[in-house]
Amino acid sequence: MPLVPMRILLDHAAENGYGVVALNVNNMEQIQSIMMAARETDSPVIIQASRGARKYSNDAYLRNLILAAAELNPDLPIAMHLDHGNALDTCLSAIDQKFTSVMMDGSLSEDGKVPSTYEYNAEITRKVVDAAHAVGVSVEGEIGALGGIEDGHGAGLSQEEAMEHLTDPDQAEQFVADTGVDALAVAIGTSHGAYKFTHKPTGDVLKMDLIEEIHRRLPNTHLVMHGSSSVPQELQDIINQFGGDIKQTFGVPVEEIQRGIKSGVRKINVDTDNRLAITGAIRKVFMESPGKFDPRDYLVPAREAMAQVCKARMIAFGQAGYAGKIKVKTCKEMVDFYTK
Ligand code: G3H
Ligand code: 13P
Ligand code: ZN
């Protein structure tokens, strides 16, 4: 089937009370891992690429690799999503490249670093929504700013600073009304990358109650949790056991995400857990078999390790078993939905 708009997947998830993991990719093996997991669990798929991923891989590779995934898995609906678009042009070029969904992250200025104003965010996001909906492409916006930094993207806020940029529920309501986004990313104390929390997070640093409040006010808006890797201890241990240096850290517990799913969270972004799984698997081969030099010797276990993480999240978030039950629409068919 053709790539589907993300809105279709999130609407179905809302109707049936589950969440969908959105997985970042940069190369063929990561796409294959996701599809292995989705096939095994009959899961709908959100594959997302950041600006960094587009630069690393090139849109033509990304698009054709994701189209190959669709061709080989005709029964699984796949949305191709731009993660953290920083400007109108970035979103428009993604739409040109056949992304079926884009994120306009106007919570930060165009440099992707400095937290922006509400007015800037609402205005730029509205422009993206107008352009995207005209061709049936879905849009995710963000209100409030996350902590952490990844390859130049992100405000680089410390955990304490990030707490000052949590989503304000009044602004969230206003933002949805002002922009018409399909999905809303909220800042509730999570951050990108491996170093999220110094202890298993409690309610004072991971504000799940804020999600519940936003959902009360916006029951029909699909909420998105970024920075939602769980950073499992066993993945940290494997890396360290085989010569790596990951300092003790804590992620977002899966059970907290499951609590969020009960309160309107429909899209959960996970990248770091897969990076950890891949790195651990490759380090293991390098340490145990230093004579090996065929990339397949370490990329096959790396792909398998990422597939295991993806599968576990698909099951935990409840999307497993739903791929075949979704009545899909193309972007073209979504144009009518938005003009009504
Ligand atoms: O937003 C963060 C994602 O993990 C993507 O990271 O910008 O390093 O590709 P990246
Ligand atoms: P993690 O770094 O927690 O995997 O978050 C990824 C993310 O939010 C991508 O947008
Ligand atoms: Zn993110």
C-alpha cells in the first residue's frame, strides 16, 4: 500500500486506546529492524527522519528505502514523518520528498536551539499546517521545550532549566486552536538522548500529571511524547561490558508511557534505545571477534538487537495486532477531510 498520513494511524490509535512508537532512522538496517518488528507483531509503523538523518542519508535514499519497506510489507500501513522540522522550508522540502507527515518544531527558533516565543511558534506552525493539509499531509507541532541536545538539535537545557519550559496547559489549548495541528508534542520533563534522569524518575521530574491535565482540556488532540527512550539498564550494561563508557543514567519507564497512553498520548518517540542496542551489539562482536571485518558480521546482530527493542515497544504501547485493522487513506484522500 502507499505510505499513509500519520493522522490515520493516530486516529485509529485514539479510537482503540493505544499508542504508536515513532522510530528514528538513518540507514537501511534501522528501517529493516523496524519492519522485522512490525511484521512479527502486525503493527502500524511510524518511521521518522530528523534533519540530521536527511543530511546523513540523503532524501532519495531515505524515500526509496522506506518505499522498499512498503513494497515488501504491503499489509502494514507506514507513515513517513519528518522529526523536528525547524523552518517552513524544511517542512516543504520534506513534503516534496513524499513525507506523509511533518513536525514543525516552532518551540525553538530556526537555529533549533533557542526557545522561541508563542507568537513565532503559532505563526510558523499555522503556515506549515496550511501547506501540508492542502496536500493531505499530517502535522505535529510542539509547545514547551525539551531538555537535552542531540547533534546540534535541541535547546540544550539542563534538567532544571527544562522544568521552566514545561508545557502550559492554557497555551496548549490556545496553540491547538490557533494552528489546527493533528498532533501536539508536549514538554513534561523528558529530554532527548541517554542522560535524562539521575534517578528513576518520580512525579516531580516526570510530570505525567501534566499530560493528564492537557488531555482533560484537549480530549480530541493526539499528544506526543518526545525523549521517550527508556534507556534500559541491560543496554547500558552491554555497552559497558564490551569497552564502552555509558555513565549510569535513567530513562522514561515504559509503565509511565503506558500511563500517558491512557491520557491521550498516541505517538511516542524513541531513538536512543535503538542507538544503544545497535552499539552494544556491534561492540560485542568487535570485542569477542577482533578478527572479523565483514560489516555483515556486526550489522546482522545490530539489526536484530534494534528489532528486539522495537518489538518490545510495539507490544508495550498496544499497537501490536492493529496493522490489519486500520482503514487506510492516502494523502490525496485526506485533502477532503481537511477541507470539510
Ligand atoms: O530529536 C532527536 C532524535 O533522536 C534525532 O536525533 O537529530 O541526532 O538525528 P538526530
Ligand atoms: P530519545 O532520545 O529519548 O530516544 O527521543 C527521541 C526523540 O524524541 C526524537 O524526536
Ligand atoms: Zn524529539
